[in-house]
Amino acid sequence: MEWTQNNEPRSAETDARFWPDNLTKDNGAKRGTYNASNKEITWDILMNYNKKSWSQTEVRDVLQQGQKVVPDSVKVYDMTLSGTWNGASKGAEVPSDRYTVIAPSQENGNELRIQFADNVSTPYWITFRTSLESELLTSQVKNKAIVQSSGTTVAEWNATVTIPHGGVYITKNGAQNGNKIDWKLNINEGQSYVSDARIIDEPSANQILMGDSFHLYSTKVTAEGDISKDQELIRDRDYTLNIHKDGEGKQRFELKFVEAISSAYILEYQSFIHAGDKSKVSNKVRMEGNRLTTEKRETQQQITVRTSSGSGTGSGVTGSLEVTKVDKEQPDKMLEGATFALYDKAEKRTPIIQTTDADGKIVFNNLLYDDYVLEELTAPEGYDVDQARISIKIDSGVKKTGNVKPIVVTNTKKTVPPTEPGTPADPDPQTPTEPGTPADPDPQTPIETVVPGSPVPVASVPVIIEDEDIPLGGVDPNPTPSDEETPGSEEPAIPSTPVEPSQPPVVINDDPIPQGIPVGEPQPQQPDGGGTQTGMLPQTGENSKMPFYVSGIILLLLGSSLLFRRKV
């Protein structure tokens, strides 16, 4: 600066620095925020902060890493400037007829385009959302937006969004809880989409997995990415779990999801410690599945075990138990297939279950000095359990036998009953025979279909002549002559006087079926259900019709004689 003062020229010079804000330097910006609860990114493009004049303006943004635009989420707003450092805020929404949205597609390289219908000379705020559902999520998502005016790029902005736990598929931590270790696995915290997902865990040899301690949970995820347990999943429906053991007794487990996963899970389980004081136990776990990258898919943790705190009481020292199973009657015969469970007497540890081999042996290794119970769960086929539970003490005495305590357990063969169930045998004389089986019945016991008494000779049974027209044993008061009736031998000479019957006549009921079967004979069932008649059949010649015939002839003769006399 120069000037004249008192006819003397003067000048002054000074410096000043100006730092424009980011929006001013870049004429806008691009920002993004991630919501882990719905796996969506909200993108904001702040354009033309310096109020440049552009024609045929188009905003272009290539969506990377599998992003998909959420339908109807693209909006354009006026941008209000406050005059403060990066001072900008969202204003009124711009009508949709003032711009055109070209959705990303495979044909255009998954690029989002927004074309303004009019020239641009004011700042705008553009917002849209993208989804990462069904994608493998990494730790970051990057995007770049550009602005073109008449085909020339006039501004561009880069943005990076951090995905909480992105690319992390498995983490693990554990803590000692008495004689067990509580393990916790966080599975797929980044919520990637993984099909055929499975967890493979290999504990160190000084642990025993507790199969009934496994629990798998779904999770609740906050927008910031924090996870917590939700509902427990059901084994063999939502996932499968298999515990394997190699020839040396070392275990590993494999947990496999039935369906593809796209969210986080928490697995909790326990392992039983088989280690002395200050020993180290460790677990190595990895996650496998389709499309997984080489990011964090495996983790390992090591824990120092404190069992006896070095008190010298023997706790934490280990020995082995050898069980030999033999036949009680033949001690040299080893028995295969006996299943035993071994557990501490206080029942605070998970049982160890093993089955005798072809040599009839089981060896329980790495047993802490303690009191145990050996329980026989299943005897070999064809044998009974002799002693279900046996108390076992593992202590310093095992050092005398090579650090192994040997015991022999016997089994007795099952007693074979003399007669197999269902085998026919001679029935007891008092036992009723099955229906239809021929047998001599008890005289006092009526047996259906068997006629009691001795057979009656046929000759003693009176012959009954069945005739519906002439009832047997009675007198027909109104005889009706019939051409078929032939007196035959019943027409003797006419007696001078009627013969009286020797016995009173038998009264005949209206039933057309003849009655009068002798007493004492087996009687067939009568149709009318009536009882047995005790009357006798009439004897031959009783109640003869001859007197009626003689009387008729006499009357005819008298009539003829009177008629002859009258004519004379």
C-alpha cells in the first residue's frame, strides 16, 4: 500500500492467509453412513457449493462392491448455505420432473445417473440409499461421484464408508470356570451372505468337549454394529453338530448351518479341563463356506489353567484307568461291546463314555487325581451287568503300576429259560382247553357242542311219522275223506262193540308240529321255544274210525229200505 503524507511518499505491506472450507475448495462433497441393522448405506452428494453455472448437468456414480440402489430412495433437495465453515443443510425437495434418474444396471456398469432438465447455477443436495444384502461385506465400501457439464467433468468427490466387523467371520474368547472353560464364538459379525457355512473348532488335547453344553443363538444388531444374543436356534433343524475324535483321543467339532446365513450368530459351549496347574489350553477355530475370501476366517486363543494353585495337594496331577471286561465263568474270555461312563464322584464334570474293544479293554487317559465312579451303561450282548457302579480312586498309587490303574470287571451270561416264551407245553389238567381242541371234558363242566350222557340206541327211539294233515296222538273230530288215504292194514273186521282206549288221549295243542317225545331223551330245540312234552304216543288201534263207517252203512241201508217200501 502506498500514499503521500506531508509531501513524503509512504508505503506499507502486510500478509494475510485465507483457508477456505472443504466444500468451497471442492465445490461440494460426498458422504456416507452405514446402518448395520439393515445393511444399508445412505449416500449424500453436496454439489455446486460455489454456485457455478452449468448446462446439461449430469451426476454420475458407479456403485461398487455389489451395492444395489434401494427403490425410490433417490431424492434431490435445494441446499441451504449458512456461511459458516462447511455450513450447508438440506432445504426443500426439488420436484421430480426437474431431473431424471437412470437406475444402475448390468448394462451400464451399475452406474447411477441423475440428469437435470434445466441449467444449474445453485447448490443441490442429492441423497440415495444402497443395500449390501446378500453380499460378502468387507471392512470398507468406496464410491466416487462426478459432475459433468455438457459432457465435461467439472467436479468429483470420493467417499469411504466403514463397515463394522466387515470381513470378520469368526472371533473367539474364553474364560476358565472351575474345571471347565466357557467358550464364546462370534460368527459372521460382519453379516456377510455365506452359503454352506460351517465352523470347525480344534481344541488342544488337554480338553474334552461337553456335547450337551453347545448353544447357538441368533443376534440383534444395532445400527452401529453392536451384537447381542437373541433367540436360541434348534439343533438338527437350524444347524448340525458333530464331535469327532481321532485315534489319539483328540477331539474337534464341526457345526454346520442348514441354510445360508446373512446375519451374525453367537455360539457358547464348554470344554472340560484335563490339565495341571499353569498348563495352557488353546482352541483354534475357523469358518468355511462358499465365496469366502482370505480375510479373518480363523482365530486362536490360549488360556493358562489354574487348577490347584500350586498348593501341592496333588490336584492337577493325572493318571490313567484301564478297564478290562471278562466273562465271570471264563476269566480268559475278553468281552467286546460293554459301554462305560466315567465321571467324578461329585458329578461336576462331564462323563467320559467309552466302549470296550475286541480285547475287552478301555483306557481313560489324563484323569486328574480324584474320586470317580465307573458306571456300566450297557453289557455285552448275551450278558447281564454284575455291578452297575464301581468307585474308583486315582491317586499317587498309580505310579507303582506305570501311572495306570488296572481293574477287571466281570459279566455273567444271561440265564436261558428252559422253555422259550410261546413254546407249546402240555396243558395242566385243570387248564381249560382252547375251543375246538379235542379233550376229555370235566364231567361237571359243560362244554359247548358236546352232547352229555351215553348215546341212546336207535331202536329205543319211537318213530314219529310227520303229517301236517293228521296230527299224531290225537283224534280228528271232523275227518275229511281223502283219495290219498288208504286204510290198508288198518281195516280189520267190524267189531261188535267199539274198543275203548287203554290210556287217556294226549292233548294236542294248535301247533302243527307233533309233540310227545319220551322223557329223558335229548330234545332238539323247538321252533316255538316251548318245553319238552312228556305225553306218550297213542297205541295202534286206539280211537279207530271203524264205528263211524259201520254206522254210516247201517243208515244207508235203512234209508234204501224205506224208499223201496214207499214206491211199492
